[in-house]
Amino acid sequence: MATQALRPCGDFKSSYAADQTIFPTAWSRNFCILGVVLVAAAPFLVDRYVLTLLIQIGYLGIAALGLNILVGFTGQISIGHAVFFGFGGFASCFLNNNAGIPPILSIPLAGLMTTAVGLVFGIPAARLKGLYLAIATLAAQFILLDFFGRAEWFTGGSSGTVADPVSLFGFKFDHDETFLYVVLFYVVVLYVAAANLMRTRDGRALVAVRDYYLAAEMMGVNLTKYRTLSFGISSFYAGIGGALYAHYLGFMSIEGLDISFSIQFLAMIIIGGLGSIMGTLMGTAFMVLLPQGVNFFARSLDGSAIDHALGLHEGLPFLREMTIGAAIILFLIFEPDGLAHRWKQIKAYWKLYPFSY
Amino acid sequence: MDFHLLLQLSMNGIIVGTLYGVVGMCFVLIYKASQIVNFAQGEFLLIGAWVCWWLLTKYQLPFVWGFLVTLAFMMIFGFLLQVIVLRPMIGEPVISVIMMTIGLSIFFQALMKWIFGVLPQPYPPVFAVKSVNVLGLEVQTVYLMAMAVSLVIMVGFAWFFKMSRMGLAMRATSFDQQVAQSLGISVRQVFALSWAISAMVSAVAGVVVGVVNGVSSALSFFGIKVFPAVILGGLDSIVGSVLGGLIIGVLENWAQFFDSQFLKLGNLYEVAPFYVLIVILMIKPYGLFGKRDIERV
């Protein structure tokens, strides 16, 4: 039974290595590699519109993964992820424009700078938990956004700041076709890093803090350290995501960094599945594709009686917002473990097909 | 220093603060009864204000009737919201419940924008005299009404919780759900009722603000501003939320005063409460009147 392709029901692992492996079967590994190869081949297969969506899923997925490490793995709530995303973008532009550091270096550096900011804002996390922390991060969202608005030397104020395209040895990644590879590189590296982080001592400590902080403390886990650390890691991911976003658009402004963007990140990880690394990517894809789906739906009704009755055309932006809210509500009621859980169930259903136990 | 301006702003602060206090009270009511932090509190104001506006302009109802119909509507709305959406969330982790109320907030905010548009709409004039002179300060009549209504609500709350049977049941539930249940109190009923009351009273605040500034989606920002107020007062103290609201309201206006007179930073009015919020959370997270959870974190 225990071939490479199939897994028996129940846990029959006989070594720690088997328990900790990222890919439980050869198939799951091959599928992941296939996915990366397919995305890498995408510029030759699909049109630019799809590429834009893929790039969007990429940089948002990186930032969302950071939030999932914080919320899903460590159990700390943050309602201010968008400002860290924004900080990464501004930091990278700032380094690039003022210090002349090329974007290829300024992106990781921006990640580190955002980590520092995240660590500072993580200090309250050492004292607060649960909903108090949620409210503190809500305040951080408003305070940092206000700071962005004021600090013209850093962000260019309300007019925003420009960002150079990423270039390596004179080759410019300034088109969707080429920038996709930059994003893909970061997605692969950071997702593998996160998967590995969860296998280490530190990663397990984070999960222990989430599951029961008192028990974790009894076991010798330094709560203050790990709570702050998870804020740092989460900000690092957000910063990288934001920096990629800035260099992709070639422009960064405070527009769009408001609280609804933070909520979208939360929606991604709730829909994808809290505490699931692949789920984060699924949730991000869902949230990126959802507005497109709504657009498509509205277009297909164009000119019909329903369109006239509801005024779909004028209401389209609101309809998109509503579907985001509705998606969060419906997922929480009907699928609180997210798409990752559903995916597992689908796999299990086919694997065990006639006898589902 | 412009003392007249300072006085005027302090007056505004007290009036806006009472409104924060009322919304904070509703927020605390839900938190006390069902341990849910309601991020959709601002949307209650928004929905109430829009519904009342719609009744007044579309059906030309007199203000009193429109207001009463709105209250009845909001009561049913709050009740249904709890029964349909929040009841399945009992026993779920904090993050899920918070996300649920955030989801509701996005949903209703967008829905209201879709139905009523994004432009602020003025209420038809409610009072014949627009503003009156109190101690040498111009005060809008509506604001005076707001003060009066808020005070009535606060007294009503006090009476409800001290004297009425249902109020006692609610206090018992917030003290300990299991004990209350074992004494024959229907905890489900208490939860639903607390949401109904909260929605209804928030709508009162929504209508008042709507009459003053016109209705627009900016109303839902009250739901965010209420956080500094309730944290300052203590998340589970109704008296605290009223005081917290007053303090935040005054503070906000003083921040505006100092900003306009000395600092010239602009926009301080909006952010100042959040700085206060962070400071309170750092030094006194259970607020001025909150129950102190003795627990080392």
C-alpha cells in the first residue's frame, strides 16, 4: 500500500524525517515543480492579461504568507498589514532613488528595513493578546498611514514616488513577460523558506505559542521573543511583497494602502486557510480572481433586464467590494478552515474513492 | 491663543463625545453579552441614517414617524444579523469572529454605497431654528437634541440594567454564561437582544449625525473611532465607555485646536485618538473602569 504515490489513511509515520517532510509523496513534489514550470512557461502560453494576474497573485501572495505566519501560525492578529506592505515599497524606492542602490538589492534591503519597523510595532504584541492586539494594530495602521502622508522625504507625500524597474547586468525586467520571473523567483524562495521555517525549532515554537501560550511558556518558549519575532518575519514578507509591487508598477503612493487593503490580506488567509502555506497562495489567487469573476459576471449580464433593474454598471465597484465581504462571511460560516482544507478533502475523496474511510 | 475658539471646540468635543459615548455603549453591550468585538458598529449608524433619510425624503414621513420606523427596522435587523450570521460563530476563535464582523462591515458599507450612492445627502430640515446661543457659544439645535437623546439613552440603559428582568438576565449572562444558563436564562435570547438593542441605539446616533452633517459613508468611521473610546474606558464597562467617549471627543477637538494654533501639522484631529489608544494599551490595557484580568502575558 505504502507506495510513493499513495498514502494510507491515518498517520503511520515511523520517523521524524517522514513527519517533517514538506512533500509527503513524490507526486506532490512533482506537481509543485510542474506548477512552477508552467508559470515559468506562461509568457509563451497565455496573453498579457493573465500574466498581470499571475504577477499580482505573486506579490500579494508573498505578503499574505507573511500575514499567515503571524496570524495562522503564531495566533497574533494584525489589522495593519497593508502599511507594512506599503513601507516595503517606499523603502525600496527610497533606497533606489536616494542611495542609488539598484532595485535588485534594494528589494531585499527594503524587506529588512520593514522587518525592523515590524519588530518595533511587534513590541506591544509582547504584552497584548487577542483582540487588544487587533485594536493596537488597527491603531498602527492609521498612525503609519498618517506618517506616510507627512513624510515627504520618504514617500513623496501625496504625489507618490517613482521606482526604477528591476535590472540585472543591464537586462531590464520591465515588462510583464520578464517581471514574472522576478516575482516567481521570490515566490519560490520565500514559500520554500516559510515551509522550512515551520520545520525548525523556531517554527515549532511559533505554533506552540499559538496553540496555548501558557503551555508554551512552561516548555521554555520565550513568549516575548517569539511574538515579536513573528511580527518581524511577517513584516519581512510584507516588505518584499510591497517592494516587488513598487518596482512592478514603477510607482508607489499611499493610495490604496488603507484599512480595506489590510482586510483583503486577512481575507486571503482566511479563505486560503489559516496556518496553511499552500492555502495562502490559493486564497490569494481566489481574492485576485474574485473581482475578475464579478466583472465577467456583470459583463455577461450587460444590457439584460437584471442589469437595468440593479444598475450593475454603476454599481460594479461596490458589487466587487460586496463580494469580498460576502466571501469572508460565507467562508467563515461554511468553510472555516479555508480552501486548503477543501482541497485536502477533495484529494482524500478521490484517493479513497469507493470506501471513504 | 483664541479662547473663544477653544471653548467652541470644547463644546463640540463634549457633544461629539456624547455621541461616541452612545456608540461606545452599544459596542460594550455587545462585547459584554457575547464577547464579540464588533467592527461593524459604524455600519449600524450608516444603515440607520440611510434608512431614516430614505423614509423622510422618499415617503415624506414626518421626522418622528420616520425615526420610529427606523428604530423598529434596526431592531429587527440587529436581531436577524445575530441569529443568521453570528450564531454559527459561537465557540470559534477570536480571529474568526473579528473577521466575521469585518466582513459584515465591508459588505454593508458597499451595499449602502450601491443603493444610495457615494454623495453625502442632506436631511430635510428637522428644526425651525438652526442654532441657539448657549453661554455665548453658537450650538446647533440638533446637537442639543443629540445631547438630550444621548442622556435619555444613557438613563434608559441604566434603568434597563438595574431594574428590568431582561437587563438582569443580560448582566447575569455577561457575568458567567454557564451559570446564567443553568438558572434558566436563555442565553440565545440575550445574545440576540443585545445585538438588537445595540443596532437600534447606534441608529439613533447615526440619525443625529446624519441630520447635522448629512448622510454619507463617512459615518461608518464612527465605528473605528469608537475603539479608542472603549479601550480608554475599559472594554467591559458601560460607564467607562461613556466617559471614554467624552474624553476622546474633547481630546480630538483640542488636538485640532493645538494643531490649528501652534503645530500646523494638519490632520492631527484624525490621528490623535489612535496615539492615545496605543498609549493606553501600553500602560493600562484594561482601561479606566475595565475588569482587570490578572494574568501575566
